[in-house]
Amino acid sequence: MPEVTIVPKTGDINKQFGVYSNVCCGYEIIIREGASFPNCPNHRKSETTWNFVETEKIQQVVIRKQSQSNPAA
Ligand SMILES: [Zn+2]
């Protein structure tokens, strides 16, 4: 399965919950699915582009959610 590279910019709707880092100054945000990408929090007048950042933190959150409906011993 080929990886789809999505490079969202300010105003785009997020399609994948996760951590994103902007190209403007590397500011990282966590943004949920369905939310729109903001301007850079440090440079509010500038539109910017957000790169998806894979983190272990996000994976842990997903695992916890899954274990709620299917508890492991
Ligand atoms: Zn910035």
C-alpha cells in the first residue's frame, strides 16, 4: 500500500488526527480529525504548511482507546 503524503496548509481540514509541525518555525500542534489547520501560533499573520509528525504518544492514545472496548488482562 503506497503511503499518501498529505501536506496540509492553513485553513485545510485535517483528515488524520495527530501531531503536526509547521514549516514556518517548527511549532508542533496536536490537531483532531475534522479541525482546520491554523496559522502559525508564533506568526499569526502568516499562513503556513503543516507536516504530519508520527509520535509514540499518539500511538499510546490509540491503544488506550482500543483497550477500553476490549480490555486486556
Ligand atoms: Zn512561525
